[in-house]
Amino acid sequence: MTNSGGIVARGLARSFGTVHAVTDISFTAEPGRVTGLIGPNGSGKTTLMLMLASLLRPDAGQVLISGIDPTLDAEGVRARMGWMPDALGSWSVLTVRSALETTGRLYRMDRVRAAERASELLSLVGLAQLADQPTRVLSRGQKQRLSLARALVHDPEVLLLDEPASGLDPIARLDLQRLVRGMAAEGKTVLISSHVLAELDDMADDAVYVADGATASVERVAQARSSSRLWRIRAAEREPLRAALVHHGDGPVRDDRGDLLVPVASEAAAADLLRALVAADLSISVFAPAVGDLEHTFLDLNRTADNA
């Protein structure tokens, strides 16, 4: 198996007794890019992340993290990879600063470097004001920031982030987005598993779709991405807009919080529809897909699976 320098997974499978959690997962996550890991609950994402993190051995298939197979050299993988699970214990008797310094020492940093790195990360994730507070007083969102900082202590080449935005307020989510994009710009490989697809749309360059323990094929993803979707449209005069959409649209018009939703077959059809609305002298103030690309693709994939 060739290696991209980031994450390569081929033919992964893992069962727990009679439960086949992962049956056939293959994908590549490239350095310098953010890859979203998307799938419904029970699709095998957590089992996959544990195998990538060297915490669970595959029954079949192979993983390479920066060219290293975690089943052969787990220590080498962990030296190059930062792992942020959905929930991570926070050593409640330690202060926030001490938790980061201790993590640095676990990665064989000397005391001086561990303290320097802790200070850098406290500033980076916005916890400097809480540095000397015990971790037990942190909110859920603050603990997520601490967990992210711990994953970054050793400046890893590859980052596995499981629901990193969970519990974060809107400002902290924007900070996370900028931080993740900045890490990718530095050349790091970032894999994010999240249920908040609107946020992934703003962060991810690529996406891996998982269902029933297997990755969706490239062909199926392309088909789902290009399928008909709802567009949200708003104009100064609502009823003339409705009449125009009935005439020019591709399906029934729906009301939604003061806007109108209409199915549109493709990007080209959307451009044609907008031209027709402008030609009809309608003042259009909103014209955009009702959901982002990742959510649209995910919903279409699961709609097809439900109807199979």
C-alpha cells in the first residue's frame, strides 16, 4: 500500500463478536487538507477513529499514519499524531496549566519546554485566564479546548478530532474553525468527525462518508452531491416570487420562516432560475442552497440507503 504522507486506510474491518462495526473502510486524508468524517450514529466512525489512533487493532486491512503502521509501531504513530476524543478525562485535581505541562512530560519534553509549550497552548485555545484554576471547574466547552490543547502539545503531523466543537459557544466555534484551517495551512493532516455538518462545510476540503461500517463509493458520492436539492429564496415581494417559482421552478414551492424553498435540479438549473427571476423584475435578496454541500450529500446518501 502506498502512503500519501497523511492518513491511508485500505480495506479496514473490525468486529466485536457478532457485531460487525467496520466492514470495509478505505480512504486517504492528505497533508495540508482538512478531511471530514461523516456518517450516522452506528456507522462505524468511533471504531474507525480508535483504529487510526492505534488504540484498536483491525481484524483486516491496513492503516498508515505518516507512513507508519500503528499495529507495528504504535509509539511511532503516537509521536506523530494528536488524538482528541469526544470526551477526555481532565485530571480534576490538576490546574489547567499543570494538565498541559504533564501531557508535555508524557511526550518526553523536559520541564522547561513543557512549561513553555503549555503557555503557548493556553493562549492559542483561549484558556490563559483559567490557567491556574483546577480543571474540574471548567465547563464542557472549556474542557473541549483543553482536550484540543493536549492533542497539540507535541506539535503532531496528523490530527484526529472527534466532535471538537461539542459544547463550544459560537465565538469559540469560529476560533476553532480558524485554528483548524491554520493547522492545515501549516501542512498538517486533519481528520474531523462531527455531526455538525454546517460547520464542517466551513472547515473541510474533503469528506469521507461512512454507513453501515463501509465507505461510500466515489461514484455514489458524486451522484449524491449532484442530485436535486432545495434552494432558499427571498424577495421584497413574496407572492410575485411564489408565482414565478411555480412557473420556472422544478417542483413544489414551500414556505420556511418567511422564505420560499424550491427544489432545483443542478447548479446550472439554479443559474437559469436566478436569471429568470431577475428578468421578471423581482428584487432577490437571498438565493442559496438551503443546506450545505456536505449535509446535502449526506442526506441523499442516507435517503437512498433507507429506500434500498
